[in-house]
Amino acid sequence: MSTKKYLVVSPHESEFPNPITFRKGDSLVVGEEYEGAEEWDNWFFCSSPGQEPGWVPGQVIERQEGSVGRARDNYTAR
């Protein structure tokens, strides 16, 4: 197994002061899929109780009926 190493050259500041954050198993309301010039494939605008809505990668969403989902893993957009 290969280990990649990265060098951080500047701090990242989120564009959102309160990014969406949730834990594995939390309920999600799954909205629109991202469509834009950045080509973020499989990203969805989600909300979770007590959180500001935000963009979430599809691989951490367990889709259920309609717009209902559940978090497959802990996640933060920070």
C-alpha cells in the first residue's frame, strides 16, 4: 500500500462560517445534485437538523425514499 504525503503551504478558510457537520447515522434531507463549471460529480445540497445546509459528497449519503437520507459516516465541510 502506497502512502501519499502532502505539504500544506497555506491555511484554508471556509467560505461558510458554520459548515454542515454531522455524524454517522444522522438524518439528512437530500436536495439537488451539483451542476456547475467545477464538475463536482456526485455532490448534493443537504440539510440536517440543527445544521446550516451545505454540499455533501454522495459517497457519505445512504439514500432512502425520496429526499430522505442517512449519513454513512461522520462528515464536516470544514
